Amino acid sequence: MCLGNRAEVSSHYINSQLGALYDNAAQCTTKHSTGLKPTMSSVEYGTCLYEFYGPGKHSRYQPSRLDLPFFATFGRPRVEFVCNHEVILFLDLQDGHYNLDIAKASPNKHELHESIDPCTIAFRITFSTHAIEKFRCSAIGNSEDYTMILHVLDMESAVFVPELSRIPGITSVTDERSYYTNDRKLTALTYYLATFYLPTLKRAGHHVLYSLPDFDNLSSTSAHIDYSVISKRTLATDSLFGISVDDVNTFLRGLWLQAAAFIDEYGLKMDTVAKSFLAELRTPTTDGIDDMHMHLYFGPLQVQPLCKREVVLYLNIQDIHVYLNGGFDGKPTHQLTDWKIAFIVDIVYEEVDEGSTRRIKLDLATARYCEHLSIFGEYHNVDLLVRIKTTLIRQITTYYLTVLETSETTVIFHHDKRVHVDVDDQSDPESDDEHHGRPKDDDFHVHDCTCPDEASCGHTGGVRWGVLQKRILTHTQPGDFDLVTAVTQGAINAHFKALWDVARRRLSMTPGGKTTWESDLDTCLADFTFSHPEHGDEVFFASSFAPPKVQLVCRDGSYSVIFYLHLVEGFLKTLGSGKSLQPGSHAHQFSHWRLAFEIDLQLIESADETVLETISKRIGQQKPSSLKQLVLDLSTAKFNLSLSTIPGLLDGTDYRTIRVRREALVYYVQTCYFPVFKRAGHQVLYTVPTVKQGVTGNRPHIFTSLRFEIVPFTYAPGAAPLEGLYGRHRAIFERNAVVIVGVTDGRPLPPHALPRGINWTSGTANEVPHGTVCLSRKTFLEARLLTLLERVNRETTIVPSFSGVDGGEWILKLTTWGKHEMKKNSDCKWREITSGEQSLDFEWKNRDEWRYEHEGDFDNNGLYTVNCTTRNILSLPTVRSASSTILVKGTMKLGLSYKGGSKDWSAEMTATWSAGIVLASSASGLQVHLSPAHIAPHFRSSHSTSPAGAPGHATQAQAFAHLQAEFPRSLDFSALVGALRGTLEGTWGGVHARAYELVLAHPVFTRRGDLLLELAVRGAASASVGATHSTALHGRPSVASLNGATAVGMHGQNGNATSEHWFRHVVRKAGDAVQAVVATPGSDANGSATFSRMSSASKVSTVSHQTVTQERAMSVEHRAEVAYSESGSDVDEVEDL
């Protein structure tokens, strides 16, 4: 038996089986055929390889083959192995007929019969391999047991292969007018074979084929069978597991480009080979005679499918530099070009994250070098060529594949629909974010529910929003921190969208598309053009933009984001050596590029007086001591190609040009665009005021020290964090949040982080809030609310004093706690009591009882009792609603009783009151008011219970009058309401955004006693990010810059000035033409690049600024309003920079 790979002899053996079975069928036909359809299955099975009668029945009158819709005689069948999982079955039809009417296949329509001329039909069929193990037969005598291998064809998987079929008169006709007729013939012919003939072969058992037998006496052998390696053809297929092969190879190009970019940035080093080997690899090696070092320059990896489970993996080696007798110094000894090394590799398909992510991986354990599919160039020294080839193959199959596996580069396709968006989905930058880039059937969480607990919920799948809402109130807590502010990913992106709206409108209002360096600060979110003063009017990079987006990275310990720039339309010019500008170079056009950058978040100090003034005006208080700003640290930006969508960048086979295009793209964005982006202040996400200890004023909930964390939204216990931008889980990862934690009393920050698994945002499904503010129990409830309400306890607690009876008259004195000589300096602290699910309840209770017993007088002997009980209840709402009410109510009971003789009597007097502090959410934020506005107690005196003639009626009346005189006629809640208004109403002073004012909404207390409030945009109808709008676009006077750059607009003007002391004064009025007078700064002494768009005549060899800006403005603004008048605003806007 042949050694090594026995695939070829096994294929010959199997086809010989088919040949023998065919000869048997021909002989059976000679013996048993009647010229009509067999009536016995055994005859049909025995003859079907030679002749086959289709479905239907013969006519009773003069039956013939023409009665049936199909009949054919066959030549010898054969199979050709494509790989280890599929074969091509070739059927040679000799003669016969078939009916074109496959819908009915009526035997009466002989005029629709088509005759069969000699032809070959090919079907691609999957097969499985099965072993009959430990087969025992002592008669063989060479071993105790044997193994037989069977190949079983899956006839149901048969697919017609037109490119391997030969059907004269059908596949060979080039007349387009005959296309329909020929297509109908082909459909009918393949229909009968696939639907009736192949199933008959299976029933006859011809789908089972024996592989080579192994009955010799050898205990072991190196022989094996690998059909994939001998395959001479790779069939045309355009997908793997439903994924386009082009998409797979584009992904591989991206991996190659990342490696090439790493080399361009950091050079080629042995300790970073895992990051660079896909583009270049140095392989020092000894081939046994002398040292041979190779420097390999690769193009992208490429795959070509063999079948559903196997691919040909091509290593494209563009250049091979061979160094003999030494290292890599000097020029290479030999140079070879354009080699292609082929491997057959199994692939594995995976779906993770509930189908959101699809990927294909290489199973490198199955990788086999394929000689006949590899391509080697020619070389004049044949012996050296053989040495190089042998050495190279050895290095590739060992070292290269090992690095490929250990570097986790076995993933040849990865697509996360939460991040990657089809270009068609991004074509409209102004499309509604609620449907942007997501399939509509994912918009609705059809299995979600709002059931409050698992026990009463009968739903399966989806997100338990009701349970999550309840869990927030029972589990969310700030730990040892005083104040927590969480801003969601959705809020950050809504803020960028609002700023982009402003930039887009300003761009549309720029006359003739003329803008200057400083006005680029206003419009760079929507449009940007780069030129250099040394090269005149030539534009090297220009693009319009859709709103940028941020994706929070939620792994443990992360302080970074993925920052996405969406370049709608533009061009770039490639760079020269050393990343130098190259005038006159080719302009590469692009559209709908989405670039991903990994960027760290930083919390930095800002001492800009303009921002301090702005925040003070917003919150109406004294200036904060300092500012902290949460910023995108653009100096840490790293371009991530695998998360980017860049159609066209990787096109072409000139991989050197692809590297140059990528280098230019990153250069223009990071070196030219990001500085303007930063100068405009767009890197500032939020500004947080801080104060020194003891300088809190009327805003006690301002940080004295703080830090931030990135906290994922946990939608189920134990669930892994979800990250992304789009897709079916958008409602989850848009609730991922940047959580700012800190203290307000000047003490050091607690060293530990917030516990994982706590959610800081509420809402249901796609109603994503901007964020959450949490005021700790210690900071708000205990230090503010309960303390202020102690005054109510002091005023409503009656303390009695009883000195006895004199002449039948009770000597009774009543006074409040606050006026009592002994008690007025004591606290009236609230105590938490058992409460229901709707509220968190506290109680203040005080009871005094006096007893006086007298004997001696004839009429006044007996027991006199005075009982005074005060009970106040405070109920804090623990259910979120648009309007929450803090309920405070109290009851004071004064009881008098006498027991003596037969004249016993008793009486009870009460004073009751109730107040509601209503926290109502509105478009302008929380509104705090007292309900009712005037809190007056209700007095009641019960009738005395006494026998006729018993004393006490006068005493009761006197005591009741005394109670009414001492108990407050009205309760004063002004201090409490004023404190709550100062803390909760108006612009929230704890965090500030540039594009709009943030206010508080939907207050609720947790079961722990912390106060949770949602962040909302002032003027928005809803607290969710979908309701966000820029107040600058609606004429609101309170929107200003929080970073010292151009203000978005405040009271119609802004007096900010940059440190360069040059100014731009622009007056804009709705409906009027825009007049601009610009005083530009002096020229840069060192000739550094500027970012201007000064209008100038366009040259033939360049693209002018004005032309680029006008065309792009028309592209971006084709649906945008041209002036403020179209948005209904008549507000003048005056800006100074």
C-alpha cells in the first residue's frame, strides 16, 4: 500500500467501486429491463445507476417511456474530492427525455418533452466519514481487530455546479434571447435529478462508499488520507457561514494594515514580533550548511473556500530578502518576489453575546502545507532556490504558524453589530438616532417586561426592567462617598449631537463657505479642511462630519473610551517621506468612513476664570473654588482599524499604497484635526465645580474632592458587561456610565471603588436617562432634611406641667418643646420605623404623663391624670414618579381624667396637621412647593365622659383654650422649602455640559435612605437622551462655553477672550445676511501649519478651500435650516472670541 497521503489511491479505489456498481447495473438492466418503469424496488435499485424512470405512471393504452416526465440512461458515474467534507458527483447522461412542466409533470403533454443529448451534470455533495472500529475476523489472521472506513454522501445537500457541468445546447448557448428558454430547460433537468434520482441512489445504498481497506499485518503506519491537499480545484463560492468571502479578506487586510502601521510607528523589533509579523518578519535560521537569514515582506493573508469547513489560507510574500553568512546588516544577498504559500486549514464559526458578534477562527491544529496550490517565483540559481524554498517552508510551518496561534491572530473575521454598522445604515447623518444603524426589528424589546418581581413574572427572555428598577432602589448605594454623579454613554453622545447641530447651523450661515481659522473652532464638528501656508491654497485634507460618538470601555479598571469619528464625505492626499506634505499628490476620495480611536479619559484641573463665571451665573451662587473637567485625552489616541469602518481604504493590490493611505489618514486626523477639536473645547465632556472645605455656601452638595470610574449597566445577575453603539442591546450599553464619586466635607477620598454590579441609571428599554445624581443618606437625609425637620418636632411637641388642684381648679401649664426650660436645648431626633414598599418612614414620639392623687377634702379627693402625647411621621417616597411628595404629618393628644367617688370623668383634645413637600419634575427642572401653602393645625376636643353633675367640663374648656394658645397656629416650613429649592431647583450645580443646562428630575429615596435624582436637559420634555436638544438652537440665553473657547451663546453675547488677544466680532440676526469683520493674528514665525480656509482663487493642480467648503456644505446641509428664523428663533447672537 502506498505510504504518506493515500488520498489519491483512495479516490481511485472509490471510483473503481462506482465503476463496478455501474457495470453490475448495466448487466442487471440487460437481464431484467422491460423498457418500462420497474414495478419492483429491487429491480429499480439494481438498475438505477444505468437507467432511471422518473415519477408518474405509464398509460394503460400502449405504455411507453414517453408517458413519464423523465427518463435517462447514464454512463459511468465518478466522484472528485474537493476536500475532506465535500465531493463533486459527475453524472454522465447518455439519452432520454424530460418534461419542462415541472409543476404538474403531466405525462399527456408530450409536446413539452425535451430530449436528452449526451451531457455531464455536476453536483456538489457533502459527505461524512464513519469508522467501523474493532471489527474482528479471525480468518484474516493479521490482527485481533480491524477498522473499516465508510464515506456517506448526504444526497439532500446536493447543489448543482454549473461551472463543472457540460450541457450542449443549454450551458453553451450565448444567445441572450434564448436565455429564458435555456434557463427553463436547465431548471427542469436539474430538478428531476436532484428531486428524484439522487434520493433513489440513496435508497439503493449507492451513497455509501468504502475507503481503502487496511487488513495487513503492520501494527502502525505513517499513511493517512487527506483529500483536501490533493484537491486540484477550489469551487467558486462567495460566502462562509453566510459571511461574504470578500468581507473575510477585507478583515484580513485590516489585520495586515494594523501590523504595517505598527512597524511604521515603532519599527521592527524581535520583542514585538506578535504585533508586526503579519506585515514583516525576520527569521534567523540555520539550514544546515550556513547561516541563512530572511526578511519577509508580506501582503495581507487571503482565504479561498474549499467548502463550508475548510479554506485555503494564502500567505502572500511580496519580497524575500535573503542574507547569507551574517545578520541583517547591509544589502540582502538575494532577493525574490511574489511567492504565495498555501495551507489547507479547518475553520470554526462562532456566535457570542447572544448573536451580536459573529466570528470565524482558524483551527491551526489542522493546517497542512499544500504544495500544488503554492506559487514560487523563478530564480537563476536553481540549487539556491531549492534551499531557500525548503528553509522558508520549514520556517513558515513551524515558527510563523506558532506566532500566528500564540498571538491570538487566528480570528479571520469578527463583526460586532453593536459597533460595526453597514455603510448604507450611515448614509444619512441626520437620520434619527433612535433608528440609526440598527435593524428595526431590534428596536423593540419584544420579550422585555416591567413586572416588579421575578415571582409574579411569567415572561421568558428579554430584560426585566421592573425588577431592575426595584433593584436600584434596594441595592444602589454610594458606599462611603457623599455624592455620586453618573452620566450615561447615551448622554455623552446626545451632548456631542447637540454641539454638532450648532456647528452645522453655523456652517450653513457662513457666507460663501468662507471660514477662518477661528471660525473652524465653531464648525469643526461638522466640517474641516486642512492646508499649509507654505503651499498656498492647496487643500490636503477635507471632510464633512456626522456627530462623533463615544463607546465606554467597561472592563475592570478601565478609564478609556472608543471615540468614533464619522467622516461623511471628503478626500485626502498621501504624504511624502517622513510624513511630509506632498503638493500635487493624488486626492483619494472617500465617503462614510467611521474611524475608531482608543482614548483615555482624564479628570484635569481647570482654572479658567471665564468658565468659573459662567458656572456661577448658571447656579446663581458664588464662584466655585476650582473646576475639574472630564476630558478626552487626545494625546493618548490610538487608531483602531478593526473597530473602524473604512470602505475603499483597503482596495487594490498595491499594498504599499494602502499603507501610505492609512498613514495619511491617521496623520491628518491626529496631527491636524485633533488640535482644532481640542482648541474648540470639544474634548471636554463635563465640568465639575469643586469647593474647599467650609466654603460650600448654599450649595452643600458640591465636591471637595472627587474621582471617576466607568461602571457598566448590569441587566441580569452575573451577566457580562455589554459594550457597543448600535444593535439589539443598545438600551443596555447606552446605560453604561461614567460615575463621578467624591466627598463634600473635605475629608480624604475613600480608597476603595464602587462595587461592581450596582446600576446607576433607570428608565425602561430605549428611554435612557442622561444620568443620575445620588445624595448619600448622611449628606442629604441626615445632615439636611431630618435636621431641618427637627424644628417642626420642637414646635409641635407639647410638654405639660401639672401642679395639682386648688379649690377644684386644675393647676395645668402647657408649653412647646422649644420653649421648655429644661428641654429646649435637647434634640428632637427622628427615628426610622418599619415601613411599606411605597415609602421610607421616620417617627418622632414624645409622651408625658402626670398623676396627682389627693385625700382629705370632702369633694376633691381622687386621682387626677394629665397625659400628653406627640407623634410626628415623616414619609419619604421610594417609588419613582414625575411628582414625588415628602409627607410630614403629626398628632398631639392631650388627655385629662379624674377618678374619685362616683364622679369619674375623662376628656381628650387633639391637634393634627399634615404637610406635603412636593417635588414636581418639569421641563425647567424640579419645582419644590408646599402643599397646602398654609399649614394650619386642626384642633378637636372630645366630649367628656362623666356622670351627670361630675366636675370637669370647665377644666376641659380651660385646657383646650390653653392648648390652642400654645400650639402654633400655623407651621413654618419656609426654611426647609428654601433649603430644598436651593439644593434641587434650577440648574444642577454638581456637573455642567457645554451645550445645555442640566437639571434634576424624578426624585426618589432608596430603601437605604439615599436620594436618587435623574439628570435631564432644561427645556426637554423628557429626561431620556432621546429628548435632548441643544438650548442654543432654541434661543435659550443660558448656554455658554465651559472651556474658554467660543461660547455657544449666553444672553446674546459673550465676552470671552483668548490669550492671543485678537478678536473676532460677528453679529448674526435671523433672516439677515451675516456680516463678518476678521482681524487675523500675525503669521507664525516658525511656519507651522495653520487650519485656515481663507478664500482664494483655485489653481488647476489644487482644490480650493472655497470650492471644497461650498460643495461639502451643500452635501451636509441639504436638509438643514439656513438661518435661525427657520427654527422659529428671533434671538440675536453676538459672539466675541
